[in-house]
Amino acid sequence: MYQELSNANLIIVKGDASYRRTVGDRHWDYTTPYQSITSYFPALFVALRTLKSELAAGLSTEQLEQLPQQDAQWLTNGQWGVIQFVEPHH
């Protein structure tokens, strides 16, 4: 599968469960760069995700300060989402 995916121009990862798989279903520090966690991907990809679990990465310190003030349940209520674009490390 890795070889087949490495021939892709763009891989789209969609959904909370798929996103969690890309980060190994692990609780990373929220500011850990998403690209450093997903450096194993063989091609350019974008992750589209509605936040429904407490797993997240690639967020800025500013976002982490502002989001809880706007919505205490921002990580899990499905009202917020992320789009993360990742270039492969070759």
C-alpha cells in the first residue's frame, strides 16, 4: 500500500477516526507539528477533520488560549474542525 500511495499526487484523509489513525491514536501535545507526526506518509496529503475526540496536533499556542474561552467543549462537540496540509519528507 505504501508503494501505491507514494504514486499519488494527493491523498485526502477525511474524518475523525481516520485522523486519529494518522496520529496513532496517541495523545500528542496539541502544539506538536502534525507534519512531524505524519512524516511516514509517502505523498502530499490533506487531513479534513471535525473535532470529536481529545486527540489533536499542529495547533498554535494562540489557538489553545482562545478556543476554550469561545467553547469549553471545542475538542469534542463536533462544532470545530481542522484542515491540515502535509508535504512529504523526501
